[in-house]
Amino acid sequence: MLTVALPKGRIAQETLEIFETIFGESFKFDDRKLILETPNFRFLLVRNQDVATYVYHQAADIGVVGLDTLEEQGLDVIRLLDLKRGICKVAIGMKKGEKLDLDKPDIKVASKMVNITKRYFEERAVSVDIIKLYGSIELAPIIGLADMIVDVVETGATMKQNGLEVVKDIMTSSTYLIANKNSYISKKDEVLSIYEKINKIIKTQDEVK
């Protein structure tokens, strides 16, 4: 049996739909239940930020999580497959009309993605003061807490509504199928079997597009 960690919400639903296509049966969580048991799988519904942690500690054998979260957390898991779902960007946002000037002294950046932000500016040899926020990040430049933000952007609508605009894309993210290193060895046949079946579905859907 494989234990699969899924993030609550749309990604879990899309992943379960892939499993339904593969196996021709229904995969649905009962209302408010966090575990779904089937003959071959145990699905766990967890927070997006916790998926890689469950997989890393082998509480789950495989999981589905955004590349941005993987890059931010840096946990040592196997990235099996890009599922090409939940595509978004991690980008720098500033007040409308302002330009990105990396030569400016004392740059303050607000973000919940501290490691991605730190890496981006370090690679450009730019010293910045990173302010960690957990939500409503768009407020930071408006009220003068920070010069800019680094955040996940799907359409850019939230930034626009708050008087900000994207000035630079840092990375593109999509959801990935990941595996625990030990599970990949001890349950290799099961892991590779599900990898191949999911990969086939993704390729077929790409061809249709």
C-alpha cells in the first residue's frame, strides 16, 4: 500500500481525478475526513506547506506539492514528475509605476518565501532586509513596511487590486509528484508503477492540448 499526501483544495481534487482516470474507480474523501483508505492507497489531506514534510519523514511515501514550496523548504525528497498543474509564478511586486533598482541601498522585501527571496538577491550580490509575513503581503509596500514583495502570482489580479504590479518574475512553479527516498527503494515497483501511469495521463492530456 502506498500512502499519498495531498494538499487540501484544488490540487487534491485534480490529483484524485487523475487516480480516477487511471483506475476507473471513485476516490472521494468523506466530509471533513482527512484520511481516505482504498485497497491500494491511503490518501492524507494535509496543508500544502506540510506535504513535503510528511514525505520527507516517510509518513507518506509519495505526495503532490508545488515546486515553489519545494524550493522554499529545501527538503531532501525525490522529484519524480512535473504534473503541469497549478502553474503560477513567484514574482517581485512593487507599487504601480515604481521601477526595480537593485543598486538602491537598504532594500526591504516582504515575503513568506524567505529562502527563495534570499537566494534570488544573493545570486545578484544584492543585500536586502527580508521581512517575513504570513499573509496580506500586498499591504507592505502600500504602507511603507517594505519597498517590494515576493509572492506567488497566478493572474496578477490581487496585486493590481492593491495598487501593485509585477516588475520581475523569479521562477515558474507547478505541482510535482514527489517521493520519499527510502520508500523509493523499498516500494520501488509500486512507486514507479504509479509514476508511469500518471506520466502517461499527463502526456496524453498534453497531446490533446
